[in-house]
Amino acid sequence: MHLLVPRWLLRAIMTPNATQAEKTTLLDLSRDVSANTFGASKMPAKNTVTRWLGLSIFTTALGSSFLFGYHVGVLNAPQTVMGLWVREVKCRRSVQDIAPADGAYHDHWCKQLNFTEELTMFTDNAELNTLWSLAVAALIFASFFGAISASTFANKIGRRGTLWWNSVLGVVAAAVLACSYLADSFEMLILGRLVAGFASGINTALPPVYLNEISPRTLRGAIGAIHPFAAAIGLLVSRILGLPYILGNEWGWPILLAVSVIPMMYQLVAFPFCPESPRYLFVEKSDESATRHGKFH
């Protein structure tokens, strides 16, 4: 069954003078198109998850939703060892840049800490606490701008295209975060968190939209719940991998930050095989044929 949409309605809704009734009508029609697109060519029944729909759901959940939760929780477990690393970097810089007579500054960063002092090093060192706060807050700060810009990118290059390019940005963020250790640069750590935060903002806003628009109407509630579920799994995995005897130690935390590149690389490979949103093809691209037949680009 194909839904034939009058061209006059499509033209009318695109004009600034479109009435509210016309907008409501097009909204209902576009929802029907989204629900029937897979039913026309790929889905034998409206309550069936085909391999194409399953691939799209898994790819989006792993490469976008999962990573949002992972980045939120990844710095929690290795906080102490990463704080000690920041002290070491500042100590090495102080040896090179600070006059030997300034022993107070040198001891502030280079003093060997016992177990009790490690627990209080952030409260005892205001500058260290500020640097760590910047690294943690950078993700949330940048995610705000990523979230508010997601709709603009989604309407320009499509839902699938935006998520694909967002994975490229995520790969860059993972590389910067992992290389901060090799470069002895906590500034790179903060920069990497900013880039990862912008990508996480898009991963917060866009996956639910994409999953909703490619899903049959009868499955939208269940499929829509996958996004927060995958984000919670990402948060859990980041805490598990951050345990001291896994990757939350002196040598493992750079790997912990770089692990995020794995699901993003998968998404870069798999997303070209996933369908674009029928609603995007119909409303933004005015491509009735591609929408009606569920073509994959």
C-alpha cells in the first residue's frame, strides 16, 4: 500500500502562509509515510523488526546513544590517578620554568603524597581542583551547543548523515583525549572533552528522532526506549572499565579514553547501509518516490 500525497499540500506547507490545518494534515500524512515505508518494501508486518531496521537500531544505539553515557561516566573512576598525572605534568613543567629558589611552588606539585593526601589532593590544591573541574564540566558545556545545533544539521544533511559525521568528530575527540597522555598536556584533555561534549550533545538529541522516524508506528514506543537504555549501559560500562584492576590505573586511563573509538568506527562503516529517515526525505527533500519505496542511499 502506497500513500499518495497531493502535491498542492506539499507546496502549501512549504510556504510561510500555510494554515495550521494544512500543517496538521501534512504531519499526519508524513507519519503514515514513515510507518508505511518499511511496510511497503522491507517490512512484511508493521510489528516486525526486519534486518534493515534491526541494523539501524543497533548501529544508532551503539555508535551514538551508548557513547553519550560512556563519556558522561568515563572520568569518575580514574579521577585519582588522573589527578596524580596532572600533578606530575605540572611538576615537570615547574622544574623547567620555575626558578630553583621558588621551592614552595615546586613542593606544591612535586611532593610525594601518601594515601591519605591523595584522597584530599583536590581540596588541598585549588589549581588542581580547578583544572579537574574544567575537564569534567567541558563535556556538559559543549554538549549544550551540540544539542541545540542538532536540528540544524539534521535538516541540512539528514538524520543519518549528521550521525555519521558526528562519528568522525567523535574519532577526533578520542584521538585528542588519548594523545593527551603522550603529549604531557592536560590542556589537550580539556580540549578533547570539549570536542567529545559537542558530539555527545548531538548524540543526546538526534538518535531518538532518527529511531522514531524509521520505526513502524506500533513499535515506536519500544524502539524509542532503546536510546536511554543504551546510554545507561554506556555509563555502566565506563564505570566497570574504570576499575583500578582493569583500566582505571596509571597506564590504563589513556586506553579507557580511547576505547570510545571502537563503537564510532563501527558506526562509520555500518551507517551507509542504514536507511535515511523517510520523514526527512519527504518533508525536507520533497522526494516522494524515495519516501514511498523506502530507498536506501
